[in-house]
Amino acid sequence: MLIKKLCLTALLFYLSMTSQGIKAGQSIDKPVASFDIFNENETAAAETEADTGAETEPLRARRPTDEVAADLAAFGLYVPDEVVNEIEDTYRMVEADEAYAGMYDYYLEYDPGFEYRMLLSSWGYGDYDDDWNWIPTSDKVYAFDTEVFDMGCMYTDFLNGVIAISGGEFEITDIVENTDDVNYEEDSGTQVLSFRYNGTPYTFEAIYYGDWLDCEVIEFMNQVFETEGNPKRLLATDDGGQGCILFYNTPEWGDELEAATGLDLKEYFY
């Protein structure tokens, strides 16, 4: 559980830095694989109202985490009580600390899916055993930081995450990750992933970005599903920072979840 807690702490720190930058009118100049949840016109209008002293509507109140979990349960996403309580305790701890006052304000105002992202990312991040092998913590959601822990096996870990949420509907075997064409000094080259999907061989040539995952692997896996006649897809959204949250289900299911939660689900992630 230590690694998962560190991931949650890192996300909270990112949200803190981002919200402070937004309030100060600063841009966050760093590689972040997240969707733009802020509407520039709305932000500018809010700043103008503040400058002129005009009254503004109160920010949306944060919902209790068990209510958020109940929404997800309607889609077959039964978040364990342990995770629900952990997130609720984290909210309360942050809200009680004056140094982080208002940390969530912009996210609650501009991102309707914020509470869902926090809950799903914590549930789906996985953990590491005593030998530092990644182990899943959910069979419905796979969440990961696009800045990886181990560059030499990042696509193997990715496939293991996909397998964890597959429900046993397919087999991915014979995973091999070849780094012979990687130039570690220049962060360039290709990292070749090969595997068998239900016995059929596939190869993905990932562009090497150092310790960043080539997220086109998500679109590649969806092409594999389509080729194999699998009606389901990997559906991706961001965790509010540089992390990705993945589901494995039909696009129609994704449309319903998106409409109910405000999460922006795509069959790719950049």
C-alpha cells in the first residue's frame, strides 16, 4: 500500500501546484498527459468579476466520497470501502490544513469529474510486492502514471494492467520487451513490444521518450481488439494530472459513464 499512498500524495501535490499556478495566472510548463478541463473564457470571466468586485456564485461543494462511489456502482464499478474511506480521510486532512485552503476550488468548479478521478485513480493504481513486481489492486480500473517507474518493462507492466481488467475475456501471453534499439543517452529510438493475443502474434514499436510511456500503445491495443472482433475497447481519461485511468468495456458503456460523471473518455490518450 506504500506505493499507492505515494502516488496519491504525488497527485495531491500536483493539484496543489497546478491550482496555485492557475490562481496566479501562471502556466504549468511541464510534460503533462492530461485533458484541458479549464475553459479559458470562463476563467477570464471569473477573474474579471473578482477585479470589479462583482458577486460570483459560490463554488460547487465537494460531495461525500460514498455518494461518488454509489454513482460508480451503478456502472458495475464497486469501489472497496477501504479506498472510499482512504480518499475521504485524505480530503478531510487537506481541508483541515490552512496551507492547502482552497486547493480543490478550481477543480470542483471546472471539472465535474474531479471526485470520480480521485477515487478511481486511487483504486486502480496498483501496488508493488516485496520484490518490486507490480500487482493490480482492481479488476475494473487500471490507473498509472505516464512517467514510469521502470523504463525497461513499462509496456509489460502496461499489458499486465490491461490483463487485470480484462475479466478473463482474452489471453495475452509471451510478452517480450526489446530495448536493443533504445538510445538511453539521447532518449531516442524504439522499444519493441511483442505478445500473443489469444495465440495471434502482435508487435508494437514504441517511440522511446525516456521515462515516459508512449501512450499510443492504448490506441494500438484497441486496433488489436477490433482486428480480433472484440467489441470492447480501452477507454481512457486523465486523473487530473499526468496519469491515465483506463476501463475495458464497450464504447456504449463509456458514453453512459461519461454522461453520468463528466469524465471525458477516449479510445486513446495523449
